[in-house]
Amino acid sequence: MIFSYLKERISWIILFIVLQVITLIVGYMDMTIPMKSIYYIVFIQFVIGIIFLCIRYRKETKFYKELMEWKPVIDLIDMPEGDTIFSKIVTRALEDQSQIYRKEYTQLQLDVQREKDDLLVWIHEVKTPLTTMQLMLERVEGKELRAQLSYEWLRIHLLLDQQLHQRRIPFMKNDLYIENVDLQSIINEEIRTLRSWCMQKGIGFQIELNVTQILSDAKWLHFILRQIITNAVKYSENNDITIESLVINNQHTLQISDKGRGISAKDLPRIFEKGFTSTKEHFDQGSSGMGLYLAVQAADSLGIRIEVTSEWSRGTCFQLIFPKKNELLHLTSM
């Protein structure tokens, strides 16, 4: 701070030094004035100047030091008050700016909440005709046409479900209910939803559950498994997907393995990034890059760790490692 202050006051310091030099020159040119007296005057002025500079440094930098240590917040709580004319001008300007930002921030929050509410209402309204469409599809006579229409219906259903949960995730902790959930029923329900798609692609399931009861939130666990199983089906063909639960290092673990396309080593660290699809299959227009991102966001709130191993053209294995019971205490208290 002292160097910044001296740099700020350099013009005054130079002026002071120039005046002392002029005093010395005048004393040197005027022989009637003893040089000893001139030296004494210059010395006294230098001492007074240094003392004055130190006093002003302490007074003028106090506000700015406190400002540097202050942690900015939107409503300027505990902001230091200026004790000089210019520091008060700075404080007033910051307060006026903060008031404008607060109004804009409040309005933005209201707009975002309104948009979120409108979208949620729209999604729920769209689900009604989708349900009707599903019933109508069962009456379509052509088997191949029915399969194609069912696949497109499923894509719309999954995208709407993804959008719905994407809007809910920021407020997910207000919507948690931790209980013992039955893995078998959750997995069966998710597979049943994808049944027509799996039959079309020749995909079966091998399920081996050594652990059937998991402490978690059923609704959000449904969503996480839906994203992972959907990915496995999407990138597999004429193969079985293996789902097994077991205990590893005293933690319940659910493994979902497929023998599909796999993930390249270069892409593997990035698969949970928002919007990331693939570098190796960048032309793939069917991927949104949001499913796994949302899955890991939901898993973090549930204390679930997701680990992935994969090899290109050989398949992928997702591991859901559930938290220990004592690690869920902060969730069950909600």
C-alpha cells in the first residue's frame, strides 16, 4: 500500500523536491545569505515534509485498506465508511450502484422463477397428450410403424423428463425424502419404460442383485438410473446389459455394464461436463450432452459417487457407490 500511495502522490513529492532545490540555488547565488542557514531550512522542511507525508498516508489510506479487506456482498453489509470528502464520494457511488444491482437482481430472480414455473406447467400439460398418444400407439396395426412411433414417443418422453428434472435440480435438497428403496422394483420400472426400444435393438438385461435395499431418495434414484441405462441402451446393439449390486469396501455399489460403443480415453474425463457429447463421434446429432451431467448433479446431492471405466468399442461400466448410513444423516434430517 505504501508504494501505491507514494506513486499516487509522486507529483506532490517532485514539486516539494523542486522547491527545495530552488531554495538551495537561491542561497548559492545570493552571497548575503549564509549557506549554513539555507541547509538548515532545507533540512527542517524535509523533516516536516516526511512527517506530514506519514500523517497523510495513515489518514488517507485507512479507508482503502479497509476496503481491500472487506468482502464484497450485494447489499454492502459492513462496508467501511469514508472519513474524507473523496472516500465519501466513493462510498456513496458504491451504495447507489449496489441499490441498482439489488433491484435488477430481484427482478431477474422473479423472471427466472416465473420462467421456471411456466416451463414446469407446460411440461405437465404436454404429458397429458403424450399419455393419450401412448394409448393410441397400441392400436397401430403395422408392427414396424408402431415400433418406430414408439421409439419417437419415448425420445420425447425422455427429453421432457430430463428438462423437468433439470429445472428441479437447483432446489433438489428441498425435495429429498431418504428411505429404504427397493432396487429391484426401480430397475424393473426403468427397463419396462425402455422395453420397446430394447426389443428394437436386440438388447436384453442380466440382473444380479446381492443387495436389494438401498437407503436413498426413490424419485431421484429413478432419474439417475434412467440416464445411465438410457445411455447404455442408446450406444449398444444386440448385446446384454448387466446390472448387479454388491458390497465393496463396506459400501453398497450398483454396477451397470454394457458391451456397446464405449468411450474413448480422451473423452472419459469430460463425460460429466455440461453439453459435452463426444470428440470421436462429434457428428452424432442424437446426443444432448445433458443426461450424465444432470445425473452426476443429482447424485452429488444424494451423496452418491459415480465412477466410470470404459474402452472404445468394448463397452462401458458405470459404478454407483452409495454413501454409508452415517453419511446420510445430514440428508435424513431435512
